[in-house]
Amino acid sequence: MTLSPTPRPRSVLFAPGNRAELIAKLPRAEPDAVVLDLEDAVPSDPEAKATARTVTRDAARELIAAHPHLAVFVRVNAVHSPFFEDDLGVLTPELAGVVVPKLESAADVRLVAGALSERGLSLPVMAGLETGAGVWNAREILVPPVAWAYFGAEDYTTDLGGQRTPGNLEVLYARSRVALAARLAGVPALDIVVTRLGDEAAFREDAAQGRALGYAGKLCIHPAQVPLAHAYFGSTDAEAARARRLLGAAHEAAQSGRGAFAFEGQMVDEPMLARARAILHARGEHS
């Protein structure tokens, strides 16, 4: 199976699949991954979807050729929509993966895997968990070929008949459940979209919540959100430097036969060491 050049993207920037001029600009923001969207960003009529497929096919090819280190995904329509089968015709082996929204069961995943196999494709899947059933069945959905997951708060709230609020209390349980399921499955989870464009404070607050819950990165719908996502997900140089110092101190303690030890005024336990190792591993360093 082809793996994404960025297995744990901090930022995933979306663009409408029918807007070639916007797709061409995606790399300027320097996101870790981009998604050309055939689903929500394109009107739900056959003519509009057909036009978007043509635009997306050509634009994806140009992006991959010009930016070989950029992870390029295509989001198709949901598996039970009338557009799913035709959307698959856009996919090529050169893509980093395919984004499949509104997955609700293991049966849906098998359907996707079978449809890809019939076309000779072994693309990994980014699973959208954005309905009540999808969130409830999250753990059974996150199996190969699923390699990433994202939580869609807007669709989830609509499915439940609820209302979105600035504090996100209405999606806290679902957001946490998806993060936990992803952790158990060993796949990175990508956090919710912030629709309040231009509100940097709102994005920062939302991103801080997502990171605290264990998300690996964030879905972005505007280029200005990308650097903000990078500021919250992944590790800073200062965090990496502290992780190196901590693991160095742990090595010295082990060599001297000491058990528990203090580091920079704090008693050290195994979760702290595991966190330090994870920080360095994500940066490609051996701890």
C-alpha cells in the first residue's frame, strides 16, 4: 500500500474540486497535505459533479508533477451517494490517498476497499467520521485500508439535530470518542474545521482544544489557517530540545542505577518519557 509522504499531517488544506485557480494556489500556504474536494464544496447536481471531476483530475496531475513532496488527496462523495462510483474514476495511484466522508460501518469500509481493488488501486483511505453512526462505530471503521481519520463536527451536529456553539461542548463527547478510537487503531486523527474565517483567536482556541484531546493535525479551509495549525500540532523546536534533554537525563539515571529522578523541577514518570519519544519520533529522530 502506498503511504502518504506525510503520515501525520499537521495541516490538511481543502479546495473545491471545481476551482482550478484555487487548487493551483494550495502549495503557497505550505500545508502538509491538500484535498481536492468533490463532495461538500461542489453543488449536488450531476452536471456540476461531472465538471468538478474533470477539473480535479487535471489539477491533481499538475500538482503532483510540480510538487512531488506534497501529499495530494481527493475527497469523493459518500459511498451510498449517487456520485461515489463516478468519483472513483478520478483516482490515480500517484495520489497520497482518497478521502471518503460519512463512513458509518465496517461494511462501508469493505465496500470502499472492494471498489478500489476493482480499479486496481491500493490507495490508503482517510475516513470521515461525521454522523452519529460513524462516531459510534468509529473503532470498527478504522481498519485497513483506512490510514487516517477526521471528525466532521458540522455534519455530526446536523445529523443529531443539534446546534454548533463557539465552545464546542455539543461535540466534546464525539470529538473525544474519535480521538480515542484513532489512538486504539494506531491511525492519526485530524481535528474539526473552523468555519469562522478571519477569526484567528477562534482558530487558536479550537486548535488548542483539539491538540489537548490528542488530535495529530487540523483540517483547514483557508490558507491563513495553515500556519496556525502548524503552531499547535507537531512539536516546536523548544519542545524537541526539552525532549532530548529529558531522554538524556533518563539515560544517565538508568546508567547510574537510579530509579525515579527529577528533571527541571518535575518528577519523571513513564508517560513523560513516552511523550518525549513520540515528539522526536514525529520529527524523524531516534530517541
